[in-house]
Amino acid sequence: MPPRRQIRARLVGAEPTRGTHRLGVTLRFRSESSRAPVEHIEDFADLGPKQTLESIVGLGRVLRLLRAARLVAPAEPRSLLGQPEEVVELLDRALGTVVVLEVRPRSSVRFTVWTDQGVAWVDQVLDVVEDETAFLVRRQGGRLPIRVPRDQVVRRRTTRETWLEVTAIERLS
């Protein structure tokens, strides 16, 4: 597991996120340190309507930001679950608050191929092994590899996306 690191950051934005698989608030931070690996850090606080582990962790992130901004949380914080717009209204008053983010570097590799039939891609790639007849794309999580015949490939590209994953939000002491 990659090492964790602490970064001082300022809350610069919060917006509600509603999708088919996501309900919550996207949090945006700007690093206060010039030595941080990135200037902008994004995090997602899950606020799903049910009391799941993910939604309680997301609610905890929101409450820590409110506490760091010295704002009063609702008497019943669980009433915020399923209400990302209300949470954004609360967090708008916390904009500018400096917190300590515990982060760890994350990355994901994508293998993209162009063929006569179109474009195809594979996410969460461990590695790509090529021989004279095919590309064997091995994937994370023990999933079965994908074999792509070389004679069908017109062009290929492997890309890597890196970001910082927020593992904790703490009040600046």
C-alpha cells in the first residue's frame, strides 16, 4: 500500500452530485503547500439515503469540515443523508477553511486499442504482455485477462491517470 501523507489544504468548493450510482457531495480543496504533488485535490462524500458504511463515512467527512470551520452541525446529523443540496448550503459557509488532509497516491492504467470495428478500452490494467500474435491485457482484482489479436489492432495506447485519494480530514490544530 502506498505511503500516506498529510497536506494542508483549503476548502474551495462543494457541489451536489446526483447520479445513477452516486449521491453525495464533491469536495474541492487547494493545497496550501508549494511542495505538494498537486495543487487541487478532489474528494467525494457519499451521502446515500440509507445508513451504509460509505454514507456514514461521507457524513463524517462533512461533519469534520463543519467542525473545522467552527460551524454548528444539525442536531440530528443523519438527517443530512440523501440531502446533498442541503449539505452544500452548509459547506458554502465553510469555504476557505484550512484543514489537514491525509492522502495517498493512487493511479489507474487504461489500455486503448483502435480496430476496424471501432475503439475499445480496458480500465484497471495491471500490465500488457505482447507476443507475435496478440496483446494479453491482465487486469487488477484477479479478473480474467483479455486477449486482443494483433492483426485486428490499428493503433494502441496505454495511459496512466494519477491522483491523491483523501483518506482522512482533520481540523488544523
